[in-house]
Amino acid sequence: MIDHFDLLAPLYDLVIGPPDPARLRSLLDIPPGGRVLDAGGGTGRVAAQLRALAGEVVLLDRSLPMLRQARAKGLDPLAGDVTRLPFPDAAFDRVVVVDALHHFAHPQAAIGELLRVLRPGGRLVIEEPDIRLGVVKLVALAERLALMGSTFFAPAEIIAMIGAYGVPAHAEADDRFAAWVVATRE
């Protein structure tokens, strides 16, 4: 099977820009010296923004060509699967997933792993294209036609996936394309 992200890696940052840095900083609210996991972080477009705000930022992705792009930004990324994270329980203060959940083969299992590695009091922030919007429905169709295996979720569905692990979450809409789902592990 073709890994589309291996093919897209050299052009990805030119086509897909980073999320709003102010909103990302506000929603993550990284504690001083905090440890952050950027899961499905690809080329490091988010991790690179967070470096100055955290004690440590760990980027994990499965696409080696995407990770080469991240290394070119001075990051030290890890290759891995979000459903089998190579970290102990409660290893991170913050976990962020930007524009990636719909690409995870097993999103429910991935969310369980992301919550497992999140410390009590830690925050999970997921930014996803909002499938309720017409333009996102067109993107979903294009990805389906490209055989990317993507499954897009409405914010309420993401909240329910998180809630299945007993963690409360809420959604914040973005006017243009995305929704942000924020969960705090108690």
C-alpha cells in the first residue's frame, strides 16, 4: 500500500501551514519546563513552534520521509505507532495531535494510548478538520478517492472517544476549517 505521506513529505510544509500559534499556545497552556508529545507530528511544523515554550518536545510519526523533514528543522523525532507508544505511563504534561487523528488507522486505540502517557492534570489537545463543514467534506472525499484511508470525525465523536476513557473533553470551533478538542486528565 502506498504511504501518501512518504510521497508528500517534501511538499507538505508548502501546502499545509501550521495552526494558529496563539490559539495552540493558549489551549496547551504548557507549564514551565513541561514535557510535550506531538503525536502524528509529521514534518515538525507544530513541534518547531512549541520548542521555545516547553522543557522538551517529543515528535512521533510513522513516516520516515516526514521525520527527515523534521530533522532538517533541528528536531530529534521518533518513528512509531500511536497505538503502541514507546513511553511509560504519565510521561507527558501535554499531548497534541494536529490534523492527524483522521489518518490514524485505529483512532480509538490511539486516543487510549495518548491518554495513558498523559500525566494526571495533563492536557490533550486535538485539532481536526471539522467534518460538519462543506469544504472539509470535499477534502474527505478527495482523500477517500486518493485511497488515503482517512476517517474524519465530528467534534462530538472525538469527545465521545475520549470520554470512553473517563476523561472529560470539550470542543472549541475554528471559524474556517477546524475544531479543537481539549481534554484534561484528572
